[in-house]
Amino acid sequence: MKSKVVLLSILSIFVVSNAFASRILIPMDNSQTDHLKAYGLAYWCLQYGVKVEWLLNYRGGSFMTEDISQIEEACRLRGVSCEKISGADEARIINIIEESNMESVLLEKAPKVAIYAPPSRKSEPWDDAVNLALEYAEIPFDIIWDPEVLLGKLSEYDWIHLHHEDFTGQYGKFFAAYRNTMWYKQDKALNETTAHELGFTKVSKLKLAVSEAIHDYVVRGGFLFAMCSATDTYDICRAAYRTDIVPSESDGDGVDPNHESRLDFGRTYAFENFSIVINPSIYEHSSIDTSPTRGRRSLTPESDYFSLFDFSAKWDPVPTMLVQNHSDVVKGFWGQCTGYNSRYIKKNVTILAETPGKEEAKYIHGNIGKGTFTFLGGHDPEDYQHMIGDPPTDLRLHRHSPGYRLILNNVLFPAAKKKERKT
């Protein structure tokens, strides 16, 4: 009831405010006091029926909305910078946008967000950057897992993030180093129990069914965002649907000796012609990941970075939305899947960012049916080499993180779905 009263209050003020020319600008350049909270503020406006204009390439991808006192107050409470601009100021901004590599995209509806993660996620010895980003930005989300996915619950959501899941059924390939730890044993038992309860003989078969359900969701128009091992293992799982790539240490039976010839790259989203690492003692799934070839000794937090590509805002609004930032250079960060070997990326996939001199794509995007996928390599943009057991990142210390902005660009991206489809 309270939310309805707030909504009516905001909408009534919205109608009155249309009689005036002033607007509210939420700058996203270096003048912004909290870049990450600003995304939550834009989402909050959409929740209450107030449309937001995303000014692509203007001052770091700023937001503009109606001049409503509640919005100014929300900015103040969240520590987000905003500027009240006049009608003349708005006209000047529009003119700049029309004459430059910029565009105004209307965000119309707050997307309903889900994170695919196990119920044991809070006991896992690692965090999830998307979970942290959404909580810090105050963007609501639901947690769903295999039972909900297979029951068709994905249709209730506009956007889904794949938590750091291993879709091959190998439990992250942590067998060699962590098989005797309690958390590993609990994770393995949970997955096996879930598989059996849902009628599957092996976890790998369960994950294949889940990947098919996610694929159906994307084809019908869903937005998929994944990071770290959920990116490459999703494609590996889909390619290996008619063979067995899981060693006995994980599922009790052996690997198909002809598995390489039975991979079907026509089913994958982003990668092709890769080879599988079947040795359970090697902490790697395939040749897709660039971690083994990057050189941990030659790269340091100060020297490791990747560059965002510059796209035409008017002709390519989708990739432009996904790379909006106040910096075109982003600090590098490792993960179980750190980046993507360029030689294995399909030609129709858009590379959004790459690591100079490494043949490594860090951030990629593509279309599948009526929907899209976006993959970001690495574990946590503000934790260079996150180790198992490390504490979660405190985003209060990283309010201006360019890497976390990439995550939040993806969250708002579905809000522009209808407008983007007309371009």
C-alpha cells in the first residue's frame, strides 16, 4: 500500500512538473560522487514510472529525467550528484548530442532481475561481483537455481546473471586442490542430490538441461549476462551435449575418448574450435580461457588493463550502452576464466573490450534469436586476483569503479529494449 501511495505521489508531481522546462541531469563523468549508486537511482525512477533518458557518450553516459523533488531527495540520500538544468540547458545538450557521436536512449521500464545461483551461495568461499553491485546500487533481484529454471520461472524475468557456475558438472574443477574441504564436499553433494531429485543420473546432464532452458529463454528475447567460469563453461556444456567430457573424479565414469570430434560448435554462443582440458588435476576447462598464457609474473595490478572500444552511438546503440564509462581504460582482473582467446571467438560476436598485446578479448556481446548475451571475463573488477576465502569487496571503497560500471550497464540495458528494437 505504501509503495502505491509513493507511486501516485510521484506521478502526480510528474504531471505538474511537465508544465515547467527544468530537468534533472545525473552526470556520469568524473564529477559524479557515486557512479554505482547512480545506476540504482535511474532504476528507482523506472520503478515508479518515471522515464529516464540515457545520454550515450555525453559526460560519461549521463542520465536525464523530469524535475521532481523526490528524485532530488533520493539523490541526496544516496550520495548521488545531480544537476537541475533549464529548458535552455536541455536544448543545448540535445544540440550537442545531435552533432556528435552521442545519442539519447529512452529507458522505459525497470527490468526484473534474477541471479542464477545455488542456495548454498552464502556459504561459498567466494563472492559474486554482480550480487555485490546490485546490493550496493539498491537494485532488487531474485535468486533462482536449477529447480526454478526447469520449472520455467525464467519467463518471469527480463535479465539473468549466471553466477560463477560450472555448467560442465565438474564443480569448478576444484578437485585437485580442494576435494577434502568441507565446502567442496557440500557443493558436490548438493548438486548430486538436486540432479537425482530432478530425475537426472549425473550433474552434467542436469546442467545441460538447465543450459537448454536458459537458451530457450534467450531465444525468446531474454537478456543473459555472465562472468568468469559461467561464460566458457556454458558454451562448453552446449558444445558437448552428445558426448562425455567429465572425468571419473567428478561423476564416476570416464571421458568419451572421441569427445573432441563430437563437439558441436553450432550450438555455442561465442566460441568455436576450442579444445577441452579433461585432466581433473588441471585447473582449466578449455583453450578458451587466456589465464594460462597471460603470464602472472609479467602482469601486475598496475600494468594489467583492458581498453573499451568506441562505437557509433547513433548506428550501434547496443554496444555503446554496454561500454558507457567515465574511463575508456579499465583495470584488469583475474578469474577462473580471465579472458577469451581471440582465435576461438566466433566472427559474428562483437568484441567490446580487449587487453592490448594479449590476443585477449575481455568483454563480448552477441545476439541469439530475439535475445542477447554478454560475457565479461574475470571474477571481481576491484579484486585483482581473488583467492578462495578472501573477504567480499566493499563497494563503498570503489564508488567510481569503471569495471563495476560495465556490470551495471548490462542491468539497465533491457530497459531500452523496445526503443532499441526500432533502430
